[in-house]
Amino acid sequence: MSKYGDILVSIFTSKFASDNRVDAIPFTRDDLIAHSNKLGFEPPKNLGDIVYAFRYRSDMPPEIESSAPDGYTWIIVGTGDAQYSFIKSRQSNIYPNPDLISVRIPNNTPEILSLYSLSDEQSLLAKIRYNKILDLFLGIVTYSMQNHLRTKVQDIGQIEIDELYIGVNKIGQQFIMPVQAKVGNDKIGAVQLYQDICYCKTVFPDLICVPIAVHYANEEVCMFRLALENWSVGIVEERHYKLVPSTGIDSDYIRSANTTAEPLLLE
């Protein structure tokens, strides 16, 4: 196990009382320092990276995972500046449905972006922007307002939103849409969804919050409309889009698409 994992396990086991009725175990940045020293490690310069690693990049260490009841896991949630909590959550990481049929759309991404894109995540966000995929998915007009927004939320601490959209539908309702972008083995999880929702409700209380996740897999852009209930991530809607050259959409495909039932619009 990694040094980060050892530190986290040390904190968890010192506070966990083998009681499955416990739903939250708080800890602080000072605990990260104390348990690094306890294990004989030099505390990392970026202490927050310990927490970040197990929020978004890595599975929770098995010593922690095994203490959760069947169907549950432990996640780490920010509860303020330099304050965190292990939260018992239903296992609910979201992955693209391999059986879902993709919708072909003309690829309007400028080729020069593919040549010079700096990261897979940035490239994915650019594909969504240039091809109006969020508009297609939700059936509303959307506008990219800011990407990689770093800010603080009261009682949570620092957060980052991959991209933030504003939208309006045909009857004038307005929406705020935080977007998570995932590539490869990156997971769509409850922690970032919770943070995104809290930010939107705090800063844009009059807008309807529609959390979105997008995953790039098998040359397809997989779009999810999500909801969070009792720390469980649920899929409200999922669609896959395949970006193809204009020659990849022939009259047979257009005729078959035109006979498909019209998708529900977001009302």
C-alpha cells in the first residue's frame, strides 16, 4: 500500500470503533500530520493531495473498505477548511453502459485542437463545446461560462468544477449545469457531485441545478444527467454520441434516426 494509504488507514483505524451504526468519522489536516509522524513519514508538502488521491484517483484502502457493510463504501467529504469526514455511502460509481446505442453527429471539432490539446480532459471538454453536445443531450440552449473553476464552499472547503454551463429552455426556465469530465479509468463519484450541487445552490439559488458528467470511452462521448440521494449517485438519463465525419452519416442512417421516438425534453 502507498504512503498515502498507510496514513489514511492509521487515521481511520484510530477513530473507527467497529460500530456499523457510525455513518461519519471526522478528521483534520492536523491528523494527517500527526499520523505521518506516527508512521515515521515526513509529512507531504501538499497534505491535501492525500485526501484528493482517495477522493478521485484511487480506491479506498482495503483495510478501510472492509469495515463498511455490504453494498456500502467509505468516501471522504470536505467539511470546512482543513476539515474532512469519512462518510458511509452506498457503492455508486457510474460507468458507461456498453449496450447503449450511440447517436452519430458530425464532428465540428477544429482539427488544430486535436493537434495541440494539452490533456485528454481538456480535449473532451472542447469536443462538447464545439459540437454543442450538451444542447443535444438536454434539448435546451447552453452557454459555457467557466472551466476549471476553483473556489471555496462554506462547510466544504476548496472545490474544483471542470466546467460550468448556464442554460435556458423553450419556456424560459434557466439552469446551472456543473460538468464533470472523466477519461479512461477516472470515476464519476458522489463526492464531486455533492460539491458541485452545494456550490450551485449557494451561488445560484434561483437557477435549477442539473449535474452533468461526461465520460470518453471507446471513441464515444458518454453523457450522464445525475442525481444524488443519501450519498448514492443515480443516473437520470444517459446517452452516447459518436463524432464522425460528414461521410459517416448516410441517408440510411438519417432515415433510421428519423423513425426513432423523440427524446424527452428537459422541462
